[in-house]
Amino acid sequence: MADDRPAHAIIDLDLARRVLETEAAAILGLVASIDERFERAVQLLFECAGRVIVTGMGKSGIICRKIAATLASTGTPAFFLHPAEAVHGDLGVIQGTDVVIAVSHSGETGELLRVLETIRRLGARLIAITGTPRSTLALAADVSLDCQVRVEACPMNLVPTASTTATLALGDALAMTLLVRKGFREEDFANLHPGGKLGKRLMRVEQLMHTGDRVPRVAPHATMADVVHEISSKGLGMTCVVGADCRLLGIITDGDLRRHMSTTPALMDLTAQQVMTADPVLVDHGRLAVEAIRLMEERRITALVVVGAERELEGVVHLHSLWRTEMF
């Protein structure tokens, strides 16, 4: 059946597929260029005693903002500098201890080239990302990373598409390699991302545990009536049994009580120490919240007691508190 719609109204799905294929091929084409120059660039970033300044014009500038944001979020102080603004007063932000990443597909962007003199005069190091290895920018850099692509994904081969995608991917490769070189850990990521689901998943137990008067606790000689009251009033489904020195002796859960009720007729005549579990699952306050959840799921329990090096009671972390943080 003929399509009577005008040509401009017909969506070319094959073109959309070719765009994705072209951009994917552009990224894969960079794999062979990861060599000693890339290694040198990562080393320059690792040794940077100042900040990493990422600069570029137009579409490249947008990619630069993402590269700077990725570096900053993984422990490397970085920011974007607009080259046009730089030559109109913002060059003062560049210091001799900085590393500048300059992005230009042609390597001949006028605004970028005008920044080169200041970079060299101050002694800052320069990493160029360009699709033209023999360009002015590439030749002026301490290290130049080749980001050339065979063809843009644009049907007219004009709009920056495959080239910007490849540059973005190369920036990610730099940031991730640097992350590992620095020994950046999950804990470091948590410190830099306190908000949002990612940050909440990496919060530490000490940030989520119940402390002080919110922690259910009874003395070892407490009666079962006292135990039941403490479990009910604190709402965590358990209570800690602590000695006079605040060291944990054991715990009693509502599950323990139910099990004892079916096997111990004189349960209410016993003391907390006679009923408690002396070797409960414990956790250090520095453990990640996501690890605490994993431990509770593996042991099929709903609460973990947090203790110090000498088994002193510090708090209780409950499964419901972890889930309420909306970590998942």
C-alpha cells in the first residue's frame, strides 16, 4: 500500500539505525589509539597539583562540561572554562600547577589557540583531544590524544555527532582510568555523592543507625516483662542486653520470644541473660549501608547491632531504616 504522506513527514528508521551504528563504530575506532600517549595523559592528570581545567567551544564545549563533571565526581578537582570568556578576563583562573584539557576537532579553534600563550607562559600542562593530529593545538600540547572519526553520523557529514560521541567516550576513558590510578573507592564516591540514590546506597551504617535512647537495651538481670516492654516501646523488634560497662552481652528478638514461648513454659520467670543470644550478628559502624542490607538478607534478620572494637554498644541499624532511605 502506497504511503501518501509527503516525503518530509516520513520517519526514516533506517537512518536512525545508521546514526547509532556510525557513532558506535566511532567509539570502537578509538580502541587502537589507546597507547603510551593515553598513559602519559593519565599520568599528567594523576600528578596534577592544582585543578584540571577542561575547555572547548561549541558542541565540544558541551562535551567538555561533561568531562569536567565526571572528573570532579570521581575525586579530581575539575571545572569547565569557556575559551571565549577566558580571553575576555577569565584567564586568571589558570595557574601553573593546573592541567588543561583542550578539546577541538579541527585543532584550529581560534578562541582555544588564543589561550595557548597563557597556558605556556604559566607553565600549566596541556592535554589536547583533537581529530587532527598535526593541528596547531595538537603540536602545542604536552600530549595529544587522537579522536578523529571516519565520518559524522549526520547525513550531510556536517553536524558534530560521531566526533562528539567519540570525544565523550574518550573523556570517560580518561576519568575511569584515572579513578583506578588514584585508588578511588566506593567510600570516596559516597562522600562526594551524599544525595540521590547512588549516594544513599553508599551511606555508612553510622549515618543510619539508631543511637542513644532510641537503642533498645536491658540489663542482664532484667525480667521478661521488662524485655517485652523494651522491645515493644522501641519498635525495632529486638533489644540488646548490655552489662554495666555498656558492652554487649547478647540480644533478644521478638522471634526469640516466640520460639521460647512454645518450648519454655516458665519463660516469664527467666532473666534476659538466660534467654539472650550471646553471639548475634554484629557490624562495624564504618560498613556501607548496602553491605549491611546484603548481610541481613543473607542471615535473614532485620536488625544488626553496631559495636566498637571492645564490643561496646554503639547503635542498632534496622532493615526498615535502610529501605526508607530509598536506596534502591
